[in-house]
Amino acid sequence: MSDFVVNSDIKHPGTEAALVTAPTVQLRRQRTTANWRAILPWASYWIIMVTSFGLTAWLVQENRLPNTGWYVMAQVNVVLIALFEELIPKNKQNSVFHDRQSWNDIGHMLLFKLVCRPLVWMVALAIVSFASKHWHSSNSIWPSHLPVPAQFVALLLVFDLIGYGYHRALHRFDFLFAFHALHHDTRNMHVLKANRLHVGEEVINFLLLVPAMIIVGCPPGMMIWLGMWEVFEGNLAHSNVDQKFPSWFHYVVRTADVHHIHHSNEGRLQNSNFGGLPIWDVIFGTYRHPFDTTLTTTGIDGNPVPKGFWGQLCYPLVSNFRALRARASVLGK
Ligand SMILES: [Zn+2]
Ligand SMILES: [Zn+2]
């Protein structure tokens, strides 16, 4: 029962009792709001994840999710996170609605998710299905005898290791960082930044992903769930939702606090927390825990990436790689 249920005297405004009770009601209401605001950051990650995965699983079970439905669920997840960003923002200065680059972020998201990624995944899954029929029928290395959750964790670890290596390469090599700079050149972290990715990044990623999928030989259906995890987790990791966790959880999952460190304008911080899972950063010595790190601001000093959408797309072709890297304070670290 809510604390808002109060003395019935409040029903008669103007009486002496009402004048005494009204401030009490207001105080209780403020306390209740304060309690919710204190509790919600501890629950926000779980509410968003359980809702997103629960709804997806229910739609799959009911056969109500056609192929394109996966992309619809990805957008439902974005809207849900955007609502939480307004309700409990991590940084009150950051907002999807006050960021002039939000339209560009949506443009990159549409290009990436509606044009590039479906094409990439369609081709990838067709190749993997073909390969699994012809080359993996008897000698697949995939441990299909394990329980499904164990298979999923194994898949997650393998592909996250590939992602970790690729992300380090994006920061290590100038011509690759010119593609990745678009993702980093922002001071305003929010859910749309998860998809502020140059299409060139995805094409190169595809070239790595397909051979890995063929070699691993896992069921294509499981790859789709892996894709959903990456979408939901990636959106939350870039979001401006206030999310609180116990210290150990930052070692298990790439939380927003962990990933925002990687978006720092300081080279020494930018060269950390590359993985989608922290385990590879811990093993390879590039992990920084948010409780031990002070993040002042995100972005690339000098904001070298153009503000216009088409300029951003052309940027890797025209950028001066070395000048860009110097501005990003990455060299010599
Ligand atoms: Zn990066
Ligand atoms: Zn990022």
C-alpha cells in the first residue's frame, strides 16, 4: 500500500486539519520519490535486460517473431533504455533529445542495422548453414553435447575474444582508427552512441566473423541469440542510465561505467576496457575498474570527425590518420 494514503482531513481543503496535513503528505511523497530514485539504479539493468530478453523469448515461443522482428526488438530495447535515461540519468547534461548529433546517430544506426547488418548477417548465416551441412556433419568441433547455457557461454567467450582482438586493432592501426573515430568522437554518451559506428567497421568485422563461425561450427540459431545479447548489452553499455552494481559485477559484465572509461579523451584510459566481456581485458592486462578510475570527459580532443552525416561517412577516406591519432592522445601510450 502506498504512503500516499493519508488522513481523510485532506479531503476538506480549507480546514485547519488540511493545512497541517498537506505538508506531511508532500514530505511523504518526496521521501517515497527519493526512495525510488535510490533503489531504481540498482534495478535498472535487470529491468531492461529481463524485459528485453523476456519479450523476445515470448515472441519466439509464440512464433510471433518473423525474421525482421529481431530488428524490431532491438529498437524496442533502445526506446526502453531512452525512457530510463530520462527517468534516472547518469549524467544530467547528457540526453538523446539535447544532442544535435542524435539525428546522425540514428542515420548511422539505420544504415548499419537496416541495410548493412541484415545483408552481412544474411550472407554470414547462409554461408554458415551451408558450411555446417557440408563440412561439419561428422567432425564439428562445436561441443553440442553440453547443456545449451554452457554452449552459449562458450560461444560468447569465443566471439568476444575475436571482438577484443579486433577492437584493439582498431585502436592500434591508424587506418582502422580512422573508421573507429566516429564512435569515439562524442562528449555526449547515451543509448544512440552504441550504433554510432562507421559501416566500414562492420564490413571488416564481417570478414573476421564468417570464417570464425564456420570454424566453430555452432548452430546458426544460437548465433542469433548471441547477436541479441550484443545488441541489448551494447545499448546499455553506452547508455546514460544510472546503473549501480556491486564491485565484483564490473568484472563479469561490461557495465556502462566500465565502457565509458574506454570512451575517455585520455589515451591511457582509451587504451583499456576493449572487450564486450571484461574477462579478456583482465587476462591481457587492459582492464580498468570504474571504482579505481576517474573519468573526466569522453570524446576525442579537437573533435576531428566532421559534424555532417556524409562527411562522417567519407571521413576515413580523407582523414590524416597520424594527425587524428596525435589529437586522440593515443600515440606514445
Ligand atoms: Zn574503441
Ligand atoms: Zn563504445
